[in-house]
Amino acid sequence: MIQVDLPVALGVGSLMAHAAQRQIASRQPAAINRAFAKVLIFHSVAFMWPPMYLLVFYFGFETSHMWWHGDSVLAYPWLLPAFFLALFAANVVGFGIGARFVTAGRATWALLLWVAMVAFTIGWIFLLPDRTMTLGTYRDWQAGVAPPGSSDPSFMTFVTVVMVGYSDGALLVYRSLRRDGAKLSS
């Protein structure tokens, strides 16, 4: 969901700045640039495409049946490129905010921003289940006939694989950044 993807991108950017706190604190441009490049590559390869796919093929789900009442992303030609840019920018801004926390000696705040974004995401999904756990169009949702997400096995498989794969990938990148930081300080 757009309302979840953007905060997740922001939070994960901040989380990765927390992981790269030694590189950031070193103030060595090469070390910071390597860490930031690793974050951007991971975000671009592992995170950017699933929300875009969902926006195209599961428009009602991806928009939580809110604000956008068209049947598909084609009703809003500006939405796909705007969302692409916003998703990329959210990660960059998250890393930047996290880096500011680190340079201010408050690396824990970078971690707390990630926790806050995870809490927001969980809240959004579970406090609005009639909007966030259904597929179909806005008209389907409004008429009360939008099928639950669990009714589409390929959708559920996709979402499960993406969530597990992205979480595992984020953990691997986090650990990699921490290892790189440890090498830098030794």
C-alpha cells in the first residue's frame, strides 16, 4: 500500500544509517558513499519493484481503496512516476535523517525512527482491515463485494515472499554495513 510503502522506505533508510553509524561518524566521504551506495542498490533492487507491481496489478489494494477511485493506475497517468520518485526519495530522506541523528550523537534515534515507521505500518494495516486487506476496485470496496486478499493465492504468495525476502535482505544489508563499519574502525 502506498500509505505503508513510503513510511517503510523512510524507516529502512534511517535503519541503514544506524547500521552505517561508524562510516557516518568517521566523516570519510569514501566510507559514507560506499555505505549509501549499498543502501540505494538494495532499495532499488529489492524494494522499489514490488510496490510498483502491486500498483499496476492490484490497484485497489495498493491504494487501500482511498483517495483514488479509478479502477486502475491508468486512470492517473501521473501516479506511477510520482510514486516511483517518492518511494526513492523516501529512502534517501530516511537515510539522511538517520545520518543527521548519527552525526548529532543520537544514533538510537535513527533506530527509533525505523521502529516508529514499523508501528505506523502495523497500525495502518490492522486498524483499517476493511480497506487494507481487500482486493478489487474502489467500486467493489464501496459496494461491500471486494474480495479479501486471502482469496487470491498468487497475491498471497507474492506478498508473503516479498515480505520475507525483503526483511531477510534488509537484515543482510544491515549486518554488512555493520561489518564494513567494524573494518573501518580497526
